[in-house]
Amino acid sequence: MTPNTAHTPRRSIWIKLGAVLLGLFVALLLVLAFFPWDALREPINRYVSDKTGRKFEITRRLDVDLGWRGATVKLDGIEFANPSWARDPYLVRAQSAELDLRLWPLLARKVVIPRLALVSPSLGLQMEEDGRRTWALGKDTSDEATVPTIGLLQIDGGGLDFLAEHWGVDLHADFSFDTSRGDMPLSYRIKGRYQRQPLTAEGRTGNVLQLNAAGQPPFPLEISAAAGHTRLKAQGTVTELASLDGVDARFELKGQNLGDLYRLLGIALPQTSPYALSGELKKRAKLWEVQGLKGKLGLSDIGGDMRFDQSQKPPYLAGSLRSRVMDMDDLGPLIGLPPTARSANAVEGVAPPPSVAQVKRARRDPGRKVLPTATLDFERLRAMNAEVKYVADRIRNVRELPLDKGSVQVKLKDGVLTLDPLDVGVANGRLAGAIRIDATQNPADIRAALDVRAMQLNRLIPKVETLRTSFGKLDGRINLSGRGNSVAGWLGSASGDVAALTGRGQFSNLLLEFMGLDGGEIIKFLLRGDRNVVLRCAALAFDVDKGTMNGRSLVFDTEDTVFNVSGHASLANETLDFVIRPQPKDKSILSLRGPLVVGGTFASPSAGVQAGPLATRGIAALALGTINPLLALAATVETGPGVDADCQEVLAQAKRPVSREAAAGAAKAKKQ
């Protein structure tokens, strides 16, 4: 027997075995192709109902197409009940459903559905704070391992309800499918509550929604939404709807207060005037970016770029913002003041806050508080970290405070907010330094260390400026530290040092004589005109002790008069109690010089002549007048006992706090 003859039977056996296997495979395919899958409908209904603990039913017909990677399951009529704790009775009810199902993951008890198509569905989705969710397929609905993975979702009409009370979310959406709408045939309308605020939205999208379809091309989406006073319009594309990954859209955003976005988006933005912003929004993984941001905050313009990284713990906000013109009215909300009527009405399409009229009335109330008493929301400062730079090229509407421009670096880390460096141009000079707020403490620990450099006095006092005077330059400092949850609360407890110093300069003598109540000089200047006098030096320095500003060195020395001031101001009660004692250096008649009393409140200060000395002169003039009317003038003659102040000593006393509490508070403020 030859070798070829010996191998012939073996080859024949393998050929026959292969033919048998091929025949069995073909037979299996024929069986599967013509298998009456609908016969399994009832067993499948019972099996799914038993495994999930809730009723599942394919109401009319079941069909399956098998492929190499999985199966396409066609359900004619489907009802799948929700758990007993849910509000809506059904998770899904639909005229028909078609889904692609991966078979191999089923061995690991994972349900992977690359595509799900529903016709006229009614969906009831609900999530609880303890993690339970209606779309989990196990009996334990808090087990995330039983949540199916769905890639593409197609919806032809129908509606959806979503409830998550712990998020303040209760929404209903209606869908409408129309192929005549081009590449966005699916339209939707949403109504309900989001973060416990009324929400309405409408828009269009593509016929396929990619819930978790990594690697798929993005699909188009447009939306117009309103939540509370916030309005959003956006149009662009998104890759995955579940995580909003791959967002690339143009947006317009309007609202009353950027601080409201904290409840909606979890981003701790400052309190602002009404705003209208637009830009390009992008999202990749957990990084959100806004590019080309521009718009208005009240009466101020704003522009720049921002990014928000949710992958960090806590999330991190960074960016750079700039205003060509910043309006002073828009700074109020940052420190707890409501927006002014001008700012509230500056953005078209945003209703002004209902408190604007009340604010107007309050500002006419002499008993009102000047320092902001609104509680600042420091809780949100612990929600994220941030580093943002802001620059204002020009500041307008400055009224009593002539600001020119400003910049600030805002840093927020682990609940501690710092404005460092803070640099503001004021009256051709600068206010520079740092402010630190530690929101990890309650009340918050707040420190301010600011230096005043070379401010021009004639710009700081507009009334003097109108008299065409020329003042010198002002230097000073503010070093305060305290605890509080509002500006008023902080200042009412603050300790430290406040001082303002100036050297030689000139100003209106007419203003000086009015302050000194010198009738003769006033008449003389009214007849001959005003002239300038030399200011030798001036100092206003206070020891601040737990909210009380005690005068340390309060001197105003000119060639004509020395003004010495004593008294205090209460930052807690917002009251004034000062006595100004003028000591003239010249002789004059018709002088009723006497101590001036400044009192009242910050909102309604009062000033007048101290009654005792003035009454003494009046009685003397009256007595002499009974003898000879001309002698009455003798009682009003000022002999000029005042002498020059020791300016070096005045300025030296103003440079350092005296009390232990003030010195400690100032040192703490400078230790940022």
C-alpha cells in the first residue's frame, strides 16, 4: 500500500465531517431564520418580570434578527412597569420598539444596547437621592451595575417625564418627528421645574440622539430655554447627550444675576447686575470652555475667555476678563447692594428685579443703612477653586469717587478668596493692595490691606474742584480685619488702622471761611472775589477698635486757620460724633467762630455750631448793644489766637495706631 493510498481514507473522513458540520450550521441558520420567535414572547415576559420584580410585557408580537455581533430585537407593543416607589406607573409604553442587543455582555449580566428606536413612547424616568432609579433593571434599583448602556436613541413622537426631587427637577418633554425639517427632524418641548425654578424649553435635534455613543459623529441640536429669570439660546452640535460631551455651540445667555447660575450649573459666580452674554461653548470630557465671550453686565461691557474643569476636586474655574468701560453702578451687587434702576434696566429683554422701586424709596429714607447688610453667600465659595483676572480700562459714573481704571486677580482655593493684587486708579492716584476672605470660618474672617498713593485732592472733592482750586496729593492706608457675613457685619466688628495724609497745597479760602462761619471774610470775598490759601498739612487718622473709629490725629492746618477735630464714628451703628474746633490765625470782625458739631448717621449726617460758645458771644453782643449798637461788634471780633501746627508731629501721629486692639487688627490685615 502506497502512502497516498493510506491517507485517502483519512482525508475522506475529514471531508465528510466538514460537510456534516456545514450542513448542521446551515440547518441552524435556517432554523434561526424561520424560528417562530413570537412563541417565546410569553416566556420572555415572565422571565423579565421575575428578574426585575415588575411587570414586563410585549403586547403584540416579538421578532429577532440575529447577526455576528448581536441581535436586532423587534417588539410590536411594549409595556414595562416602574418600581412601586415611582410616581409614574410605567418606565416605558410604546407602540413599537426596535433595539440592537449585544449578546456576549449578557453572560456577564450587562445589558448593552447600541441602538434603541421607539415609536410614540411614554417614558417615566425617576431618580432618588439614595441612588434608586427607575431605569435600573435589577430588583435593587440602586445597583448601578444593572443600568443598561444605551448608545443611539431614536424617538418618533411621544413624551417623557423625569423626576429627581433632590435636585429640584420635575420635567415633562413632548417629541414630534417630521422628516420635512431637514437634518433636525425631531422637535421637542419641555416644561416643568429645574433646580426648583420654573423651566420651559423648546428646540430641534437630529433623528438620532447619541446617549453614550463614543466615536460617533456629532449630531445637531438647538435649544431656547428659560429657567427662572435666566434665558438661554444655543445652536450647535453634541457628541454624547448623557454627558454632553463634544458640545460645540454658539450661545446667548441673559438673566438678572450671574450668581443665579450657581443653582443651575454649580458654578460659583459673583452677584451681578442683569447681564446679556454670548460666545462659543465647547466641552471635551469634563472640561468646559467659553471662547470669545462678550456682552454686558448692567451698564458695563465684558469680554474674554473662561474654562471650567469638572475633573478636578473641587472643580476649577479660570480665565481672563476685560471691560472697556465699567460702570460704578454695577459694583453694588458684588458687596450686597441691589442693582440700581439704571443697571436693572440696562439689558433689554431682562425684567428688572421687583425690588428696584423699593430700593429707590429706601434711598430717600434718612434712617436707612449705608453699609450693605445683605448676607453674602460664602457657602458657594467652598464649591470650587478659581483664578480669574479682570481688567477695566475705564470706569465711569463715578460721582463722588473719581475712579479711573482698575484690575484685580481673583483667587479662590479651598474656601479662601483673595483679591490680590487689587489695583484701582483713583483721582490720578492709586488704591492698591489685597483683600482676603476666609469662608471656611463662620462668620467669615475678612482682611483688607490697601494703600492710597498720590490721589489728587481737587478730584476727590468735586465741590472744591468747581471752585477751581488746586489741592495737594493724598496718601493713606486702610488696614482692617474682622469677622462677618456681610460688609456691614465685618466693618461693625473690624479693628485696625485708617489714615489719610497730605502735605502742602492750595484750596479755596471762601470754603474755609464758610467752615469757620467768618461773616466778615465771607462778605469780603464776595465783594472782592475768592482767593486760594496755602494748606500746610492735614491728617485724618483713626484707631479702629471693634467697629469704632476713634480719632487719633485729626488736624487741618492752613495759613489762616487750624482745625483740630476730636470724636469717633461707629461702623456698627453708622453714627457720627465729631467736634471741629477752628483756631483762626488772623483778626476779623463779624466772626461767630465756635466749635462745629458733626453728628447724625452715615445716611443723614448733620452739622451745626456748638451752642454754648456761640450763645456766650451772642449774649455779650446783646449786652453791649444796649449801651451802643457799635459796641455789639466787639463781641464778634476774632483776635486770632491760633498758631501753626507741628506738621511733622501731626503726620507722625497719623502713621501708627495707638491702641493695642487697633495695632493688632492692622498687623493681622497686612498678614494676608
